Amino acid sequence: MHLMDVALKAYAKDHDGQFPATLAELIPKYQPDAYIFTHPAWPDRPGYIYIPGVRASDPPATIVLFENTPPDKPKLNRLIKRLDGETEALTPNDFHSRIAAQSATWQSDKRVWALQISPQKGNLAQ
């Protein structure tokens, strides 16, 4: 997650605070190793989910990335990466509350996101 965060921030710095629409835009200039986007967090599951549409002006606690956890492991905490670079482990209830609040705020700004799931097996086709 840290390497993904570094690549996203470098992209935003070069693009007037705008984050990429897809993770594929980071390769190869901002992250030459596509493996970090395709490595599954759990067997047979995509590893991380990117929320496009984040702006550099968003609150520091804005969720940019989160760990995909399998449905059969609902009691595990979910790691998130915030806009300020901090990593947090959230309970499922806290995660759902935070993501719902972020979605509501973005909808009031007339921003809507489509989650970008990092592909598996080295395939970055969008």
C-alpha cells in the first residue's frame, strides 16, 4: 500500500493535485513494477482497491486505498491508506461508516467514484 501511495502522490504532484482515473496510469513512470498493483492480499482475491477522484484539497483522512478482505473473513480489520499517507486498521463497521460518509460528501460535491480493483495475475487491462 505504501508503494501505491507514493506513486499516487507523485502523479498528483505532476498533475496539479489531480489523482489518476486508473492505477494503470501510474505505470511505468510512477511505478515501474506493476506487481504491486496485482499482488493479491488473499489467495484468489484482488489485493487493494483504489478510489479514484480524490483531490489534493480533500480532508487528510480521505480514504484513497483499502485492502480487499475476503467475504469469509468478516471479523478481520481492513487496512486503509488515507490521503495524508497514514495507514489505519478499521473494523468492518468503522470501514463501512467511513466509506459511506466519504461517498455522501462526494455526492454532495457532485463527485461519484467507481471503485478500481487492482487486477490479479499481472493483468492491468482496464
